[in-house]
Amino acid sequence: MCIDPTKIDRPLETCEALVAEQKAKIRQLEEDLHQQRELCQKLEAQVKAVENASFSGSVTEFDSTEDDRIQLIASLEKSQEMYRTLIKHYPNGSVFLFDRDLRYTLIDGQGLAVVGLSKELLEGKTLWEVSSPEDLPLFETTYRAALAGKENTFEYKYGGRVYSTTIAPVKNDREEIFAGMVVTQDITEKKQAEIALEEIKNQLEIKYQKRTEDLKTANDQLQEEILSRWRAEKALRESQEQLELFFSQSLEGFFFVMLDEPVNWDDTVDKEKVLDYVFANGRVTKANDALIAQYGGIREQFIGRTLDSLFSRNFTGCREIIKQFFDEGRIHIENDNRKFDGNIIWVEGDYICIYDSPGRIVGYFGVQRDISDRKKAEATLRDSEERFRATVEQAAVGITHPDETGRYLRVNQKFCEIVGYTASELLSRTWMDVTYPEDIDADLKQNKKLFAGEIDSFKMEKRLLHKDGTVVWVNITVSLIQEPLSGAIYNVVVTEDISDRKQAEAALKESEERFRQLAENIESVFWMVNVQPLEIIYISPGYEKIWGRSCADVYANGRFFADSLHPEDRERVIANLTRRIDSENEMEYRIVRPDGKIRWIRDRAFPLKNQAGQVYRIVGIAVDISARKQGEQAIRESEERFRQLAENSQDCFWLISAEFTDLLYLSPAYEQIWGRSREKLYADPLKFMQWVHPEDKPLLQEAIRRVLQGESTSTEYRFFRSDGTMRWLCDRAFPIYDESGKIYRIAGIGEDISDRKFTEARIQAALREKEVLLKEIHHRVKNNMQIISSLLQLQAQYIEDEPTLALFEESQTRIHSMALIHEQLYQSENLDRIALSPYVENLVANLYQSFGCGNTPIQFNIKVDPIYLNIETAIPCGLIINELVSNSLKYAFVSSLYGEISINFHEINNYQFHLTIQDNGCGFPADFDVENTETLGLRLVRMLAYQLEASIAIDSQRGTCYTLIFQELNYRQRI
């Protein structure tokens, strides 16, 4: 049982009960453990008796007859079987018996199955065969200590469980230790209970300390609150007196509206019914003289009136205001009411709800003031401003407001017409930008005097540059204005166009010529129509190019190209041209050229007004937009092709808003892949997350976050169809940006990759099966080599000839060196390469033991880099090390009791290695020819070096040193 102390949030009494419950469980676990230990002790004694009986050579010790001996043996066998049964059913643990070779002779107990072990897997095997490398030193030390007579008890974690482990010696009746016994007991629940108990105890101590501190703080606060309350009550009485005085003499209206009964205002009530009650039972209970005076009545007319009677004129609107007021708890509004005599009064008020201690509304308090005069003044001001604006906009002269730098603050339409710029274009310019260069200095000189206060105003005639490049003669009158509120200072410039007067007919002709040249050199069509009578005054030559008709025909017929209009657009265009135009007008229509081609035209018309403000002419510009229309048509056709592609593709195309609130498009393939209708997803775009596999939802949420940051993503996840089947989807999403560079849509393509995923799973399963098979092959090769080694060892027992026996022993070490490689490959996760460092250490340890060097002070210095070699390179390399170390152990130290053998194995560069094996022994005899020796060991070394394509150097100056440099052999790739 596990207890999470972070989730404990219960009263003190509950925590104390939990502590008692945990203590009782711990006591019960300890009693069970004690009983099981006693059972183990009895079992140990019985095992001793059984072993002593089985090891005794005769029955004389029992002083029995032959019949007694038979009965005793039967009794012992029955007792042995009984205790084997006891061991087998040993609860919550297991029992292990091992001999002096650390080989398990008896193993059983219910605890084996919990961690996935069995007696068949362990019995008959040694400690080294079943223990993991990290646990081997601990168990080997304690096992040997038990065989030496020492008992050890410790806690050991295995398979996520905690075990109390006792390792003790097993003695016969002569007190001789002939075996060891391991008894394990699962104490996981006890350890968890102890931890939980300690955590609960800490929580209780913290809560006790916090409660003590809280009580002390509360006591101090209570004393302070009592004193503060007395002071507050005194101040309240004084404040109430002052408030009553302020209430009665204030110039603003104060009042209270109270309900007969308090009302709740939350989601648990029917608010419409509550409002019905409020309007019927909300009464004015108190009002000052100023409020009564606002409505022109007397106190008796006001006090006691309900909201129904007060708001009868606009019941629905007032009901919405009260609803909003109750929702927010306070409100500030301006609205119109009626006095008692029926006249309108405008009031501005602040109103606050009054609540009782449970939070119910008992009424409200209001402060309001009469703003009728202000509203009238504001209306008068708006009318005045509107009249002024209309006057300025409709004035026959240009009016502008430039600041001291010359930048335009405001311009009217007439001035825009004078200079040919739109208002927005002029507001980004100065008056110097539209003034003829030769007239700028004179204007600047007068402006400096004006802003310096030397003059009040000035007039001058100057030339302005029209947007089309023409010069416009104007008469300007300039005055300085300073706004009283903002303090802004700027000029008021009244501009009168006097070009006709200054230039007379010559200027007019020149202007017309410039206009004609301009009109004739652009592709658009300029036109001008007289209003009364309706006739064509001017049409530019661009008409002939776009319409394919003669301008002379238009002038001769006196009609405005009506015959060329497309039949479907003719009525609409003529109606638009013949109606009164008071402002800019724009329309699009089609024309039919004489050659039958259809062109799209965008026509913008502007009214020209005379001095009386009446429209007397209409000018316009017509632009050929056929190319744009064709582009729009091409886009529509492209969208149609995309739609057909998306709706006939097996992949699912989708388009959604960046907020994931609106699904803009979802192709029909969605229904085939997901097995659900698109309508559900259009209604709720994020509903698909309900069908995504729970383990893949975080992956998909992370992909959404990344695509909103501007990344393109590709996510593979699982989902469930409506029939419950699971499928795989590869969803590729990418952001779409608007003109400002902001992501406003997300698009994506979903591909059903279920078949690919299922195929990959089958391939992975097949690969795992091959890995298991390869491991089994290595395991069997290792076992076969061990069998060969054992056969050689058995055969060697019958050989008395020392040289022949030595050959057998050398063959055993060579076989063992190769078996070690297969054993490490069997135990390794990488079946293609072997780690050299542990392999060399195990190989040297085996040689050391095989040559009986246990009592000889020969020291090994092994320095091997973390090198991994393939099996083709590792086997000859291991045989070379085996032969050379064997030679050193046999011949290097015959005349010395001490010796040192060094093995250095380093990687020089990629796949090139340096191997050195050196001893400090006697070295080769002076007449020994290394190159031509016929000894099997050195011949084998030369052959293996040749196989490795290695260079070999031998130095016998100080002992013997072999140096090999070679590269890893490259064989075909294994599966």
C-alpha cells in the first residue's frame, strides 16, 4: 500500500486514526516476519539433520538395527520432502541453499514467481551464472562469509520490491559448515508503510505548529478588532451625523431605494422573475431636497413610489439598465427622465447596490445631478460644429489649417479640388510642397511675421502646383488662430482660385492644352459631361483605344457611349449616370467593342459645383480593368481545380483559422479516413481531439503550438474511428500569413499511414525474433565450446605424458577464449560487436586461474580503451592475447617469484588499433630464433597476425614485448 503524503488534507482526528492504522499494519508485518524467521531457523535445523544423515558413512552413530536404519532413512526422506514442501510454499519470499562452489542445490518459495524466477531456472547453476555484474561482489562476499561461519542480514532491492535477506551457514551435527542458506522475505509493504507513517507524522507536527500559531495570531487580531470596532463605532456615529448633514444640504440628488425582502442575484435564480419583484416592491425610502427639486415635485409625491411607477415611460429600457446594474453591482449612466409635470430632464448618476451579510440585494443607493443644461449646450455645440463643417466643406473657396511648420492639419474639399490632391494626400504634405517654388520665400516671410506677432493677418497672390503639374493662381488670406482649450496655434488660410482672372483666355487655353496632352497620353479615358443640358463636353482619345470607337461619333450623337454598353449592364449604368450625383461615385461595367470583344471598365465620377454650390458638371476617369477581371476569373478557376483535386484525393485537405475556432474547409477524404461526418467538425473544429489516442494528444498539442509560432510541422498520431478501430495519420501543417506578416490561417494535409505503420510493426517484430534467434545461436556455440573444453578436461585426466597434457590444457584455454566472445555477445544488446575491456579482463582471469597462479605474486596491468570490435576481428585478437599471456605465465617467471604482465590496447585512429603485451620476465634465450620457431603457440600467433593483416614486432631486451598494429577486418554486414 502506497500513500501520497502530498495529498493529505484531512482533520487532525482523521490523521491520528490513520497513524494508528499504519502502526497496526507495521506491527502485523513485523509479527509475520518474526514467525517466518522462526520457520526458517527450524527449517535450517532440519536441513542440517537431513544433510548430516545423508553425508554420514554408516549407521553406527544411531546405534540401530538394520530395520531401524531403514525406518530412519524413510523418515529422513519424508522429513526432507516435507521441508521441501514448506520451502516451496514459503510465503512472501524464497529460500536458497548453495554448496561450497557457490552452486545452488535447492531453491523454492512463492516469492520466486513474483519477480519472474523459478527453481528450474536457478537450481544447479553457480552464483556467477545467475547474478548481475553489479550485485555479484555483494553476494559473493556474503556467501563466502556464510561459508566461513558468519551470518549477514541486509535489505536488497530487486524487481521493484524490497527484500529482507539473511545469508547464514548450514552446519552438520559435528558443527562443520557444509553449505549456506539464503532466506529472503518481501518487506516492500512494511517499508512503504514506514515511509508513509513518517510523512504523516511530519504533516501532523506541521499542522499542530501552524494551528498553534494561527490561534495566537487570531487572539491578537481579536483584541485588535475589538479596539478597532469601538473606535470605528465612534467614528461611524460622527460620520453618520456629518453624512446626514451632507445628504440634506447637498446640491446633488441623493436617494435610497429599498426592497420589501432581500433577493438573490446569481445563476441559481430566475432573474426575470427577480426583476418583476424588484420593480413591484422596490420603493424610494429616502431622498434629499435636491433630488425632489430635480423632478419638480414634493416629498409626498416621491417617497414610497415603486420602480414600476418611476420607469413607466421606458419600462423595457430601464429594466435592461437595472439588470446590468445588478450584474455589476454599480453603474454610471446618463439618461433622460420625465419630471412630474411631464417635461424631459437629463440626469447623470452613479448607483451602487446595497447587500446584506449573506450577499443578497436589499436595495440600492444613487447620486444623480441634473445635466439638462449641459445636454442642451452640447446639442447646440454639435449643431454649430456641423454647420461650420458643412460651411467649410461646401465653401466656394479653399480653406486650410497649416501649423507653424507648414504641415496641413485640415483641408476642405474645395482646396483639394484647387490643387488636385485628396485630403489624405495633403495631410501628409506642407503648403510648401504645393506652392510654386518662386513664391515660397515671399510666403515664408509673411508667415514668420504672423507667428512672431508682428502682423495679425496678410493677403497675397501666389501660384500653387496642381497635382497634374499645372500652375494654379490663387488669392490667399491668412490669419493666426490659437485654440482656447488645447492652446494649439495654426493658420487659417482662405484660398480663392483666381486663375481664370489672372490667366484669362490665354491661361485657359494653356490649361486646356496641358489637360489635352495629359489626357491623350494616358491609357485611361477622361470625360466631362454637362448636367443641364446632359451632353458630352470632353472625352479623351483613350476612348478610341479602349472602346474601339471614334470620339467624333460620341460628340456627333450627343450620347455618352450608351450604345457600347453590354446589354446586361446598360440599364444599371444609364440609371446611375442620369441620377443626381452629389459626391464621388464609382461603378464597374462591361462594354462591347465593334469587333465583338468584351472589356471591363471601372468608371469613377466626380461632381463639379458652381459658386452657388450646385453641380453643373460631372467629370470622370474610366480605366480598362479587363486584365484584372481575367485574373480574378483565373483565380476562381484555380480554386475550382484545387477543390476538385482536394475532393478526389485520398488525403484529407483542411484549412482552419489561426484561433482554431472556424474550420474553413475540410475535404471529403476526411469521412473515409476518420469514419465520421464533416458536419460535426465544422460545428466544433477541436472536437477531433476527443478521438485522438490519449498517448498522442500531448504530441499533437505541441505541434499546434509550434505551427502557431510559424513552423511547418509533420506529426504522426493515432486516432479511433467511429467503429472503434485505431488508425495512424500523418498530419502536415503549415501557417498562412496575411499582408502584415501575421498568421491568420493554418492549412494542412492528413495522410492515412496505417498500412505503413502496421507493416513497420511487423518488420520490427520479425527483427526482434531474429535477434533472439542470433542470441540463442551464440548461447549454443558457447555451450558447445564449453562441452568441448569439458571433454578435453575429462580426457586429460587419463593422460600421464606431461607434454601431451600441456597441449590439452592449451587447447582448453584457446577454446575458452573463443567461448568468452560468444558468451559476451549472447549477454550483450549489440549482437554485432564485442566490448574488448571486459573480455580481456575475463580472459586474463581465466588464464590466471588455469595456470594455478593463485599463490604466485604475478601482477597484471590491463589498460584497454573502450573499444568495440566485430566478431571477425575479436576472435583472432583474443587468441593472440591468450597465446602470448599463456607463454608469459609458463616461461617468463621460472626463475623469479615475482612478475608483471602488461596489456595495453588503444585506438590510434578510426579503426586502427595498437596492441602491446609485455612481461618483465627472463625473455627469450640468446640462441632462440623467434621467426623460425616451430612451437605451436608462436606459429599460431604469426598466423593470426597474418589473418588480421597486422604488423608484429618482438622486443626481448627487458623481458618480452609483443607489439601489433592492425585495422578492424571488414566483412559483410550481418542482419
